[in-house]
Amino acid sequence: MNEGPGGQRKVLGKGLGALFDSSARKRDKFNQALEELKKARTMIEEAKEQGFQITEAQEHFNLAEEPLRLKNYEKCIEHAKAAQEAVTLAKENLFKEEEEEEEIPLMLAIDTSRADKAISDTRGIVIELEERGIETQHILMLLAQVQDAFENGEYDRMDELADEARSYAEFVRKIEYSR
């Protein structure tokens, strides 16, 4: 039996190798999750611009965000791929969203899309910050306030809060990256 410092180093070396392998696998899964989310977001945005019914895809995309935050990358990838598949099916079925009888004011559509862009940008920054282990609770709280404003029909406030969340996220990223 090989005992003593040499034997201990050998066992320790194997343990560190497994740790590095595990860490590399987690990093690979994280990167794969980010890529799948990015692909899903692009597909959803394009389909939305083309007028396709993408509600199911958006729901899967939204479901992918929580597992990413919890570092459950497999579940995140699963939802991101489901979102991609839902977009593909919507395009194949050529099922365009029906226009509502009531006209939506143009200004509302513009304000909502501006907030959507700010929210999307902010979520991307949150992913970057969380990847670096940086606290994002305040940014997520601001995003929750944006959602509340939307649900309450406070669209001007929603835009302001979305811009504020993005600005704050960019500020945190700038400070943290300069360290």
C-alpha cells in the first residue's frame, strides 16, 4: 500500500482533477445555456416583428430565466430549446396573431417596445454579472417594479423604471469590470 506524503498527494491530485473537470463542465453548461437563451431571444424577436403568435415561446423563454439564476443549466437549456421549437412551429403553421378589433394607440406600442428593449438589455447584464458572482438583487427588484407598472397600466412609469434598471445595471457592470 502506498502511504505517506506521496500517496496523499496522488489522491489529492486526483481530487483536484475531478474538481477542475466539474468546474469546466459547469462553465460549459453555463455557456451553452447562455447561447441557447440568446438564440431563443433572437428567434422570438424576429418572429414577433413578423407578426407570428409567439406566446408559448415567450412563456418558455421566461421559464428559462429562473433555472439560470439558480444555476440549473440543464433546465434552462430545456426551456430555451422549447422556446426555439415553439417559434419554429409558429412559423411553420403560418399562424399570425389576429389583430384586435380595438386599435392600440401607436404611442403605447412604441413605449412598450422601448421598455421591452431596456428590460432585455438589463436581463443580459444581469446574466453577465451573476456569471461573475456579483449581487443583482437590486436590479431584479427594479425589473419587478417594471412588471408591476406594466400590469397596472402605468406605461410611462414602466418606461422610466425600465430605463432606470438598465442604467443601474450598466453602472454596476462598469464599476465591477473596472476592478
